[in-house]
Amino acid sequence: MTPLFTIAELRAIEHAAAQRLPDGALMQRAGQAGANAALDLLPSTIDRAKVLVLAGPGNNGGDALEAAAHLGHAGAQVTILHFPPAGTAAPERIDALQRARSSPASFAAINSAADARAVASSTEWNLVVDGLFGIGLTRPIAGDFAELVTAVNDLACPIIALDVPSGLDSDTGAIVGGESTGIAVRATHTVTFIGDKPGLHTAEGRDHAGLVIVNRLEIDHELFPAAGAKLNDVALFAHCARRRRHSSHKGSHGSVAVVGGARGMAGAPLLAARTALNSGAGRVYACFVGEPPAFDAAQPELMCRSGQEYDFNSAVLVIGPGMGGSAASAEMLASALHSQSAVVLDADALNLLAGSEALRTQLAQRKASCILSPHPLEAARLLGISAADVQADRPAAARVLAERLAATVVLKGSGTVIAARDGAIVINTTGNPALATAGTGDVLSGLCGSLLAQAWPEWEAALAGVWMHGMAADLLVTKGAGPIGLTAGELIPAIRTEVNRLAADYGS
């Protein structure tokens, strides 16, 4: 299980470690770690390898200078774009600069942004090392540096970022200053130091960080605090997996009722219900706000019912897919929240909640399990902010929602964030752009409901549901079925495979 640390936590760890080590030791270790990762990406004919190193004005630039010295001594043809600090440099950065100057690496003569862009664009580089700005960046990259980052992002070679891609907020995964005013290096690899960081795995992080390599810089384990955030991992939920007993029956595996399907939107609850059935629920009902169909021709095992007539105390409830915003839908949601059943709230149920303080209060006072699965716009409506505000700090938005509504919150998107009622955060690592299509959220809600019906605890059901949902998409893409054009319905048999694999590998 990989812990994730905030900037404040990392600063404290770094400060404590520095008290035990010689001056500059951490910067030297970071430079060595960056160089080692770079060497793994360079051709075996190292003397022909052309490496561009971007050394910014801060300590991240010092890390880059250390890496450049190592790469130069290893035989690579290293060119350094050096941007000195405006004020007095830290002593360790001064030492790193001296080591780089004493190495075979060369410093490009630059007097302007045009010069820096020209150097970046003038050679077919084998690798670029980004050490412009680290985790301390608080202002958008602009002006000359923005032009340089644009030129680097246009290169075809691998780009290794040291600690964090320059311009990316390592706490949130947002571009510092926002996409409209800021820019960030789009790295293929990130060697991140001391500990892993939330922002490398959510929002813009996955597109900008590439493959993340964590190097703890040999810091003593005792200096690391308990992390409030982690990356999702099978180890977090595998203990809930169960193999099927030979003597079990349909009643042994719980019932799910999917409530939704206003006129013209019957497909959404059917996707959720089919997923619930194929992921192991013993009985599944599709309950419609509108007139229910006689049966589901593609999945006749489903039982179609009128939502108004169904007993909401008799099954785990997945509420919202295709539900609409009618008065009848609001009444059904209120009845569901009044029940003693575990619930998964998605789609239109979330929009109804956003529009009703009474429903939100009712939800927050429930004792039974509850999972909310909003996308950013739905989360924004619930929080009374904009979707851009949600995306600017996804972990914080998910955490606030979980606390306010007393539920586990699954904030969907790149690097889905799962927030617990107690403030714990998990960021998911599975999934790909194939999930950016209509209906995949309905599939996820049906899967979470099915796990709840099979007696999974609320937290583990959310973690496992999100992980398997993403893994199903990853497996389909490896087989050539996407990411472009993959449909939500195609996920269902792949999820069934994942559920069975989990039970076979970890079930008791």
C-alpha cells in the first residue's frame, strides 16, 4: 500500500532528516536517483546519448544539477539550461552547481527565452530532465519559462521530471494557476523524492507525471508519519473477498434494487442492474420511475418493478441512474433514505440531493451504509461551488462531501478519489479514458451495490468497486477494445471476470 504525503508533511520529513545528515546529502541523493532513472531510459551507447537538463532557480534545480553531473560522468552528452536564482542560493545548491561545472556536462549560453527555446528545439534529444520547479511552486509558470515548457512538451523524446513535473500542484494534481493561465511539463516519467504525492495520481497528474518512481532518499522509516492518503490497492479490500460455498443459494448473496429509469432513460438502471447481477448479487430488481418494461430482453433474470410499489427495506438500493428530477423521483428518494437499507446514490439522486436541504439532512442522519458516486459537476452542485473549484482540489472536495453527508464518497474522474467519513483518502490507480463515455457510472454504481448486498463493508465496497471497474476497462483496452469507442455494457462481463479472479485469489 503506497502512502501519499502532502507538501506540508514532506517538508516536515525533509527537515527532520536533514538534522541527521551532512549538509546537502538529500540533494545529492536526489540527483543520483534522478540520474539512475535517466540512465535506464538512455541507449546502451551512452556516449551518443544527448540529454537536456533544465535546472531551475530553486532546490529542484539543484537536484537537476546533481543529476547532470552524474550523467556527464557516465558518458552522456549533457547540455544544461541553467536558470540561477534571483537572490542568494542555498549552500547545497551552490555546491551542486560547482559539481556540475566540474563535470563533463556543458552549460548552454542563453540570454533570453528565445535562446532557451532554440536550445530545446535544436537537437534530437534522447532525454530531457525537468528540474525547473519543484513542490514549492505557488505561482503559474508564465513568460519565458512558459515558452520553454511549451517547447519541451513538443519534443518527441522521453521527459523525466524530478520530484514533480514543473507546474503541477503535488497536493491536488491541478495545474498551478489553472489550465487557462498556467502550464506544466508533460513528463513520461517522474522520479519523486521522499514519498509519493496525491497530485501525481489525480486530476491532471496522470497525464503530466507519466510513470511514477518513488525514491525515499534513504530516509529513516521512523521519520514518516502515518499518511492520511493512500493509493488504492487490492490489499486494502482483498480480505472481504469470499469464495462461493457449494451449499449457497440465491438468498445467500443478497438482493439489489436499482431505482431510476424515468421515461426515455430506462437504459441507465438496466446497466446498473445487469452489473449487479453479473458481479454476484443473488437477486436484482430494476425499479422504474416510469412504466416498467415487462422484462429485460438482454438480461431476463432481472425482475422489473414499479418504483412506487417496491419495498425499499427489502434490498440494497442503488438510486439515481436515469431517475430524472420529477416530484415522483424526489418522493422515491425520500422513501429510500427513510428505509433501513444500505444505499448507493448516483446521478439524478445526487442532483435531487443538491436541490433539497431536507434530503441532505435526512441522508446525513442515516445509520445504514451509504456510498455517493458523483462526477465533478454533481459534486460541485452538492458543495455549492463550480466544477472547476472541485477539480482544483479533488481530495479536499471529496473529503468535505464525505464529512457533510456522512457517507463514503467516490469522486469520479482521472484518479478517482474515495473519501471516508473520517477524512481518510484513497486515490485509485486503475482505469483509462475508455471510461469517459455514457453509462460507465451506472455500471460502477451497480457494482458497488452488489458488493454491499454481498455483505462487504461500505468502505471496502467502494474501494473494490472502483478498482475492479477501472481494471475491467484496462483489460479490455489491452485486448484492443478501446479506449476509443468502448461502451459501458462491454465492461460488465469483464467486471464479472475480475470479481471471480478476486475471489479465487484472495477469497476465504
